[in-house]
Amino acid sequence: MKTSPTINHARVLLVEDHKNLALAVGTYLESSGFSMDYAYDGLSGLHLATTQRYEAIILDIMLPGIDGLEICGRLRTDLHLSTPILMLTARDQLQDKLNGFKQGADDYLLKPFDMPELEARIIALIRRERGELDGSVYSIHDLSLNNRTMQVVRNNHVIHLSPTCLRILRILMRESPALVTREQLEYELWGELSPDSDTLRSHLYKLRKAIDKPFDLPLLETQQGLGFRIVAPEQS
């Protein structure tokens, strides 16, 4: 089972103190296109989760230093982090699961587990966070992108984009009004095997030509040396 192209290069943090299990999980998910970071104790996991950006976190409950429940609670309560969290546990007790959900976990998986099930759950969590499961529509000013049909419309005109331009637009609209750095864009599009910088520049040129040039107000903004964003004129 392989992930779909929309999930490729998603960055996932795995916090698991059993290194053999962590290696097995990481190897499997990396073969499916995920990019993995690892932590083997609670403090390291908390540090990575608070200083790096991930699309999902796989978090064991029983960890040295700080356990997974406390990490989850801190990320939700102190940092207001919305990153999907899947908890791993060897104890099949209802109260353990309830405690995890109370701390803000999104899903639970009991050890031992099958790798395809873990992958499927991670994909579902990421897609839900991206808004890809509920048919939600990203809408900024008079530009909209339907995550179910992938139709792009501006000022009642349907806009046809190449697959790469469509992915760039989705990323920028998903993160709006925040800036997305060149490095972030390249990583989500191509992972660690990014092409030369002219490739992204070319796609951005085509995207701007499609969504901005025919209209009075530009929405795709470049901040030199910082990044790119799709933003309504009143927010620019």
C-alpha cells in the first residue's frame, strides 16, 4: 500500500522509545513517501514538536522523561497546536484511551499493530487537517478552491491549472494568510529531491498568470527573501 500523491513528503514526527519499533515504523512510512523525524524520549519529542512543523505526530504513551499524555496536553493547551496526534499504547484499557482523547489526541492505535493500518490512519488524519475529506472550500477574496472537486474559480470564472500549480495553490490557500517559504513549498512538492530553483519560479509564474493577470487585484504575493502567500487585498 502506497500513499497518494497528495500525501507524499508529508513530514511526520515519531516519538517512540523502542528503537527497533521506531525503525520499523519509520522505514515503512518513508517507503510510502513520508518524511520522518524521530525522538526516543519525551523531552526530545516535546522539543521537536514545538520547534518544527509537522503534518502529524505519532506519540507513544509510555516514554522516559515526559509521557505521551503530558506531551499531548502541553501541545494542545499551552501551544494551541492543531497538528493531528495519533497515540500508541500497549494497554487496551478504556480509561487510557479516554485520558488520551481528553488530552487532545485525535486517534488511538493499540500495540501490536499492522503497518498498513497505521499508514491509513495517518493519511486520514492529515487529509482531515488539510480539509480534503469534508469537501471544504478554501475561499480568499473572490478566489475559491474546492478540495473535493479540485475546481478553482475566481470571480465566477473557472481556472484550469496544471497539477503542480494546483498543489502550490492549495498549499498557499491552506496556510493563508501566513507566508510559506520557498523551502517549505519545495519540500511539500518534491521532498528532499527538489529540482533547481528555476522550476518553482516557473510554476509560480504560471500560477500568477492564471489567477492574477486576468483580474484587477493580485492575490499571490511575493515577499522577497521570505516567501509567498495568497492574501486578500484588504489583508495585504
